[in-house]
Amino acid sequence: METNSANQFLAKNWSIIIWFVVAVFTAGSVFAEFTSLKNEVEILNQRLDKKIKVINGLEDRILFLEKEVEFEKGYLKGKEEQ
């Protein structure tokens, strides 16, 4: 009796079952896409961190070189005035 009533339920409500299966597969696809995007964002953050470190290092070198150039200009100017 129970299998007969289950079969009747399935026969009458097959569209609900199809929608449920479609919803499950759609949810799985959305989850996989979000996971993939999360991994891409993490990779981009790592690459950005490396680039920021390089830029900061270059900025420090530029400041050091600018200080040396100004020091040499002052030294040469002071030498000329003597």
C-alpha cells in the first residue's frame, strides 16, 4: 500500500520533484561558482600584496636617491661659495 501511494504521489506531483532536482543542481552550480570566484580573489590579493611590497621598496630607493642628489647639490653649492 505504501509503495502504491508513493507512486501515486510521484505520478501526480512529478513537476514538483523536477523543480526540486533543478533547484539542487542550480544551488550546487552557484556554490561552485562562488568558490571559484573566492579562489580568484585570494590569488589576486596575493599578487597585489607582492606588487605593493615592490612599489614600497622602489619608493624608498627613490627617496634615498633624492636625498643624495640634494645633498650633492648643497655640497657643490657650498664648495662654490667658499
